[in-house]
Amino acid sequence: MAPREADPDRSLSQTVKALLSLRDLILSGELAQGERISELSLVDRLAVSRTPVRMALVRLAEEGFLDPIPSGGFAVKAFSESEIFDAIEVRGTLEGLAARLAAERGIGRAGLRDFDDCLAELDAVLGKGAPDDDDFSDYVRLNARFHALLQEAADSTVVQRQIERATALPFASASGFVMAQSLLPEARAIFALAQDQHRCVVEAIAHREGARAEALMREHARLARRNLELALKNQASLDRVEGAALIRRRVRA
């Protein structure tokens, strides 16, 4: 009787399960900064076999969530404020490049219409008098849509792949601090500024102004840095940031 072959679909589903579950444990703080991770303990905790756990660990190390330990294994990575600022700057640089390419290559009427539709939906969310959590969730979705449209408009798989890598860490993404903003008194002004920058970027792309589109997009990304600085002064806001448990906060006088 021939040996039974492993089911590739089941192996993939087990790896995905391990990856998502382990990422959640890290982002929630259940696995603390610097904590060493044992493969065997995760096998029991995640109820999957050892191979999917090992693959998930390697993937999360590639994404930047884990540090390899010289003697073997991994530890949960902690991120300094300066490292997060650098990650945001890398994203802004890449998205600036995407905006410049979109402007220089041109995106056509259909592409501009997609941008206009997205901006109109964002306007509708921001136009509400007292936005609630559902409104902020809608903003996160639409903001992610805007940034996805920008990547598509660049028409470069290389740039898109690098942006995806740069935004693997949740607090480096375009919407990383939106939910934290919802508790800040400056929220409305920040959202209004962000939306104006969105509109100006689209205008620059439409007019084929590559340098202007790039500069505007890089400046837009730096709003995330300002939002982080504000959130670090407000624990309730910081608690709403996905992955906040990984941030190693600087001791302030």
C-alpha cells in the first residue's frame, strides 16, 4: 500500500492559522517584548504541528516582529520610537516614489475617477458632526483604499512590493494611528489636513506634476509621526494602536 501523501491544502491552512494566531499574540502583548518563544509551547498553544509553527516564526521574523537568537529560536522584538519614525519615513519615501511615477506615467480618466470616488466617500465620513467608532473604521477602510489606488497608479510591481514590505508593521502603515486619533482633541484638524493632502496629491498626479506629487506624499506620511507623538502623550490613545505593546517608550523627564 502506497504511503499517504500529505494534503498540501491542509498544510497551508495550518501555516496560515499559526501565522495569524502568533501575530495576534504578539500584537496584543500576550507575548511580551523580549520574550523567548519556544516552538514546543506554541505547538500546544496554537494546536498545530511543529512545521507550521516553524514556518510562521520564520515569516514573522522576516516581517520584523521577531529577532533571531544566536543560540537558536526567536524573541519578540521591541521597537524604539526612533525605529518607528524611520519605518514611517521609509514608507513615505516609497509612497512618494509611487506618486511621482503615477504622475509621470499618467493614469487616465478611469484611474482619476477611482480617486475622486474615494475622496468623496472620505469627505462624507469626515463631514459628520460627531463621528463614532464605526465612522473611524470607515475612514481606516477608505484611507487604505486611497493608498492602494496610489500603488496601482504607479504601475510598478517592484514599488508595490517594497511598500507592502515597509508597511508590514502595523504602526508603519498608513492607517496605523487612525483609531488612536479618535480620542485626541486635535483629531478633526488632523483628519482635515490629511484629506486636503489626499486631494492635493491627486491633483498633482492629474496635472502630471511628478516632483510635487512626490513631495506632497512624503509630507502626508509624516502625519503618522505627528500622530504617534501625540498618542505617546495619551495612554488611552496609545492603547488603541495595534501593536502598541511592542513600542519601547523613551523615558521622558
